Amino acid sequence: MIGYERKLLERQAKLRSRAAEERERMSHAVAPLQPYVTLTGRALRLGRAVSSHPEWVFLGAAAVAIFKPRMALRAGGRLWAVWRTLRSTRRYLRAFWRWTR
């Protein structure tokens, strides 16, 4: 074997071992993120399903209202409070911008 061929083979072996070590390090670095990535993917799939089948939202809300009325009332109250807050904030901002012009 010629000298440069041997050096080339040694270099390739060194690169292979370094790549294997890097893959091992990356697998340890990525492992803690895996549950969040999975949950994000599920949420995106659910969002696409709901956007293509909006009636599912109403069916789900009806099921919750039937089977868990107390939880449905609490959730409805929270949504109503958030809606009121957003509306009042928007009105306040409109008045503020009119006043500053």
C-alpha cells in the first residue's frame, strides 16, 4: 500500500469515529426536547383537523357541557372574562390613539 493511501484510510477511519461520537452526543442533547417536539406535532395535527372540521369543536363543547357541566361553566366564565378584557383593552387603545392624534 502506498503511503498516501494509508494516510487516506487512517483519515477516513478517524472521521468515521468522530462522526459516531458526534451522533452520540447529539442524541443525548436532543433527548430532553423529544416530548415537547411530540406535543407540538400533536397540537399542529389537532389544529389542522379542527380547521378542516370546525363542527368537531361544537361537538366537543356539547359533550363537555353534557358530561362535565361544572367544568363547562367554569371554562365559559373564563372565556367570557378574557373576551371582556380584550374588548375593554381594545376600546381603551382606540380612545388612546384618538386622543394622541
